[in-house]
Amino acid sequence: MRLLLVEDDASLSSGIRLALKPEHYTVDHLDDGPSALVALKEAEPFDAVILDLGLPGLDGLQIIKAVRRHGSQIPILVLTARDAIDDRIAGLDAGADDYLVKPFEVEELKARLRALLRRSQGQLDSHIECRGLRLDPVTMSVSYQDHPVALSRREFTLLQEFMSHPDRVFSRDTLTSLIYGWDEDVESNAIEVHIHHLRRKLFPDVIRTLRGIGYVMDRHAQEGER
């Protein structure tokens, strides 16, 4: 899952990124309002936004309203020191999905993020199941036919994307943007290597290659496959 964190407090933003990294999130960070608005309208797609309200250049409420006017339904979790009830109502009325007042516990931030992402994907349960696979974002565990499978952070993130969107075709560039942040170096064959490892650890047809187009996880086994 790819997140955009918009927070101008360098210490807080660093702490959030550090806390979310083991949770298999790819987190990109911006520290001002105008850059955040451009990223949300023009950059690669994000699964959710963690947004401070008191930002330089453009207030967080203005960003939320502009994003919603643009037609985006991306989940937005507001982080703010404004704890008055009127401020909370204003944020929710502007289009925010949830509101977390500073200071906050990291575990609550993680729980609220998981709930937002589940709702945005229409999931009632935290775990995802597909073709004998079970993935649980809460415990960060994967099993195949009830046998646990150990995956690296990026393998887990990649599998979660495929399982969250079965039958959707992903291009290599899209997958790269989903599992690597802006500040990370990416080898030219990185996605192919991760998919090769998933096929080896799970089963060969877990992800199907559409030559010249991209990759897909079929909701059901293809005809002729066991």
C-alpha cells in the first residue's frame, strides 16, 4: 500500500515513516500544501493520505476540498493539533475520512489506517483470501493452503496489491510506483525479481504475465490449470 504523508514537522514525519515502514507501507513525504495538492492531482496514485492541517503555503482543509472537487475519493486521515470540536467537524465536512488529534499513539494511527483502507476496498474483514492464499495486514502474515509463507517486505506489499485487486492488470511502472518511494533507487528488473520470488515461494501461476502489457492475479485458476 502506498501512502502520501503531508506533514511539515520534520521530527514527527520522520517518526511516522519509521513506524509505518515495518507495516509494509510505501510512504512518500511532502512538507507543504502546494506540493501536496500537485502530487494528489498529478502524481502516481496513492492508497491513502495522512494530512496535517497547519501546512505552509496551503491549509490542509483547502487541500481536502480541492481534492474532493477534483473527484478523488482517496481516503484522507487528518493529523492535527486543532482539537476543538468545530475544527473536527470542519475537517470531516470538507471531506476527510478520519481525524486524529496530536499527540497520538502510533498504534492508533496504524489501526485507523487499516480501517480506512479496508473501507475503501469494500472489505469487512482485515484479511484477504484468494486462490488458497490468505493475507492478514494486521499480523502481516501470509499462508497458502493453511501453511505459513515467509515473504520479504516488498514481496508482501506486492502480493497485497494483487490480492486486493484480483483480475486487475498492473503495468510494471504501476507496480514500481506502488512499492517503491520517490527517494528509493530501483533496479530495472526489480519487479520481475519480486514476482519470480513470489512464484517460487507460493505457486508458479500465482501471478500471470501478459507479455508487453503487465501482470495479473486471476481470481480463479485459468482453464487447464490445476
